[in-house]
Amino acid sequence: MSSLHTAQQVLWLDPVQPLDAPEHAQLTAEGLSIRCINTLDELQSALSHGQTLALVIRHDTTLDLLKSCQALMLRAGFSVPMVCRVDRRHLELAVQAMRQGAAHVLATDDWSADSWQMAHQAIQALRLSSSAASMVARMAPPSEVVAAAAPQKSVVYVTLLAVTYWLWHNAWHKPTSLPSSKVLQVLVKKFWRVYCTSLLSVQAAPSSV
């Protein structure tokens, strides 16, 4: 039995070849709660319940489900990690899917526990980065200050904040394995003051143009 356990469901959308019972049972044994859907309307309905861990789709040369699903989620205000399944003969589709924002890519005939474990880890990593981004958005200074910051510096700070958030989150659930949550709260506050000060200094600096 794998360590993949979640109360949230994984939506499965493949209009070309529905998920067979043996593969469904294998994924269930790995701890994935699979719900098969057939249309974008069903996808929107399922997402509205707010219990979706990820969306698994087939990505091929005839169906651009990735783009269609992303457009649907953007219109509906949802954000769910997506795993794309591609034919082994079309490596370019795997590259394309990752460039378009897929959390992970698998071969359509890959049912190994290790591969799905990697997919699950990629999903969790993307959800963590999304949580950190939401935290940044809630705490962000005025938009004009953010716009003035150097892009490279912003990427570094968001990455560091994501790591800090991960430590804080894990310390909350495992207080004996990491420093106390109060210490990490102080760390986050100090880090954010440095971040804002840096943004303000960028805004105040004279333009080189």
C-alpha cells in the first residue's frame, strides 16, 4: 500500500479512452480517490464542490484539453493542479504541457506506483507554491510598489517566502520536529519587513532610462 492518502478527489478526464476498472482499482489502491468525468460541464460542476485535489487529463495532438480546462478554470475562478497524460511517441507534447503550466506529465500507459507517487508530489508542491502566492497577495504592499520591484528580486523573495511558509505550516502540525510556530511567526514578520523595505528602495531609486 502506497503512502498516497487524501480525502480529496482526483478528477479524471479522458474522452478518448475511459479509465478501465483494473487501472481504476490500482490507482485507488495507491490512495487516490478517482472520479471520472466526461465533459467540461461536468468538470465545472465537480470543481464547484471545492473538494478537488487535482485534474488528470489526456493531452494529445487532436484535443487541446489542457488549454480548454485552463480557460474554464480561469473563467470560473478555480485553480487546480493538472496532470497531463501523453503518448510516449510524442515527447514534444510533454514539453508543451509543462510550458503551459501542467504540474506533471505521465505516459498514457504508465501505471507504476513510483510514477504516480512523483505525480502526487508534484501536485503537492504546486499547491504549496499557490498557498504561498496567496499569502503574498494578502500581505502585499500597494500594487504600484510591487510593480516597481525588479522581477529577479521578486522571484527570489517569493521563493524564500514559500520556504518560510512551508516551515511554518509543518511546525504547526509537528511542533517537536521544527522550531516553535511563534519563532517562525517572528521570522516571517522580519522577513516581510525586509521585503517591503527592498521594494520601497527600488521604487525610490532613480530610473536609469
